[in-house]
Amino acid sequence: MKMFKQHVEVVETALVAPSEETPRQPLWLSNLDLVVPRMHTALVYYYPAAPSSAQGAGSFVAPDRLKAALARALVPFYPLAGRLGAGPDGRLQIECNGEGALFVVARAVDLTGEEIFKDYVPSPEVRSTFVPSKPPGEASSPLALFQVTFLKCGGVVLGTGIHHVVADGVASFTFIQTWAALARGLDVAGACRSPPFHDRTLLRARRPPCPAFDHYDYSPAFRSRRLCPVVTRAYSVSSKLIAGLKSRCGATGVSTFVAVTAHLWRCVCVARGIAPGSDTRLGMPANVRHRVSPPLPSGFFGNALVRDLVTARVSDVLETSLRSVAETIKKAVDGVDDAYARSVVDYLERELGNKEDADANPNSQAASEPEKRIPAWDVWVVSWLGMSVYNANFGTGVPQLVAPAEMFVAGMAFLIPCANKDDGITVLLAMEAEHTQCFKKVFYGYGE
């Protein structure tokens, strides 16, 4: 593991409050908010130095300008300036108190972007170096944590930690884009074309709850997982390879997500050497913003993801065509509609008992450990394809790389577009160390 933290010096730590008065009433959380891992989602954005820029901090936006833009962004996105708390019934909620987001400025005296990002892989070291933790002595953690690290080469790393209970990936990327636009000098109306919509009661359970599907992947029996050391590796998927996978799927209209996920699922089964008669499971989060009826407002700020789980015999995954596997995945994806999403919410209403489960304290150790909350499917694929991941120009250009800072669950994969669309996509996969060599071999050679 590369050691970075010893090279980084923190020069400023501040809590940034909204620049204007914001609503102070508690914000009700939906069941989809309550069921996510109770942790900050840590990402890194890498901005290389512009060729004509001087070395050091002058090559990026000045910290004071970033802080001022952050304060303005926290006005429409005011829940990020709050803290988690419990309502009178013990149910988790956001206390919209305007206490602010954590903002850290750091310098890496002898680190370059080339050292960190040439062969980038997420790791605990990356997270602890470039994404801040809550301030010492804080009774409750800020819900948004940001660190700007100026590198020796003139490049900059922006580390972000947005609490998953507050926002999913779609919502988090929207906030970062708004912050960046404000830093470029746009006004709030121009930076935030779809104002954030904070009323999460649109995802309230029905009365009485009436789940209509089997949601085993949300059940307590499914939450335990096999704990084991994992390593994360990056696998480039060129446009040519994507086209080849789509061709092997044999049907027009097959998405990049479906084709790559079908290939990935097969390769994981081969690498792990799973017995043909065993079951293998593929989990995928589905964004239901436009799948529920009526659709959620375009600026919906919260969690609007439901788990979609496909279970199949290993023999069916490996011994049938890639087209057959892709059709199985596509059928599952297409099956996530309003009825399915409402069924998930209703199931969780019964499961949670309209109150928090064993993790009642939002700041408890148990609530913050991802392994206590992430279910145990064999492969879990998170797709950023189609998202505006790179629309984060603070005034000196878009990032060259956006990626998770750390991955810690065996079988978890991220599908991430490259900054240059012609370069294809990157698959980040966390896996048991003993299977990585075999996975790489079959991933690039399967079916040839």
C-alpha cells in the first residue's frame, strides 16, 4: 500500500455555515434513507495542474473563494449543514441547525498527482489522507466533509465525504456541481437550475404497508456477510471491448451497464471457482426517481435507490451465452417500477417497525461500521454511467479522475466513465486477494 498521509500537512480546518438563514425544522427521513450504510461516502476528485499554471496553490481556486462558494451552496442544500438526531419517537432525522460543513485545507509537500493517480486504486490510506474525519471533540459529526489538498506538482485533490443517510450518489454529485458553479462566479439560479427538493414524504410507506414482492435482500437474515481481507484493482474497459461485449450480447439496445455487468458477473464466478450447482447473486442499486408514479421532482435531494437482486445458478451464468446472462440482468433492471419501489418502502416499514432498529444512536460505532449494514451478495455493482460525474469545474477545468476513496466489501464493483468518453470506462473491483490474478485473466480473455 502506498503511504501518503505522512506527506500531507493540514493548514486550515473550519466549519462553514450557510451564508444566509436557512430552515431550522427537523427533516423527516424515508425508509430508503434509513436503510443505507450509516457512514460518509468518501470520494476523491483529482485536478491536474494546467500546463501554463504556476506551481502550487495558485494553479487552483483559492481556499477563501471555495469556502465562500460552499457557504452559498449550503443555503439551498441546507440539510448538509445539519446533524443527525432522533425525533420524539426515536426515529432518525436530520436536525437542520445550520452548524455547517467541515472544510479542510492541506498541502502535500512532496507528493505529485502522478504518484497518486497514475495507477489509482481506492484504499484506506487514500481515504485517511484526502478525506477528512469529523473534528475531534465533536459530539455529532458534520454531514458533509471536504478537504482540498494542494500537491507539489500544482495539481489538487478534492476529497468529499457526504453522509449516505442525507444523499445518494445522484444527489451528492448535484451538490458538488452546484458548489463548483458558484465558485466559477455563477449566481444561485444559474448554478442550481433544478432547486433541491427536500420533502422526502413522497417516499412514505402506504397505510397499511402492503409489500407485494419478496425482498429477501433487505431482510435481517441477509445482512450478515463473510468478513475477509479485500484488495481493490482497476480494470480499464476500452470502447472496443465494450463494443465487443455488446455484440456478444446479440441484441441491439443493450446498454453498456448490462453488457459489462454480465461479463463481470461471469468472470467473478470463474475467479472464485464457485461450484456449478451453487447459487450466485448479483445486486444492483436502481435509481427510482423516474420509475415511481408520479416521478420525483428533478431536484429530489435524498436517497432514491432500491436494491435489485438477481439470483441464478452458477452453471446458468457460466454455461449459457453472454446474451442469456445479459437478458436476465436487463429483465431485472426493467422490473424495477413504481410497484416494486413502493413494495420495498412498505417492506422496510414493517421491518423497521416505523422506528430505528438496533442502531438507534446515529453516532454509535455499530451504526458507522459498513460491514454491519451492507448485505452479503456475491457481486454488488454500482454504476456511475450516465451521471454527470465530471461536471465539477471550480474554475480551472474539470477533474481528470473521480472515484471512491476506499472500497471494503468483497464483490463490490463500481462502473465509472472515463473523463474522456472515447477512453471507455473503468471497473473498480474489491475482491479477495487470492482471486485477483485469475479474475484479470478471465476478464480480458473470457470467450476469446
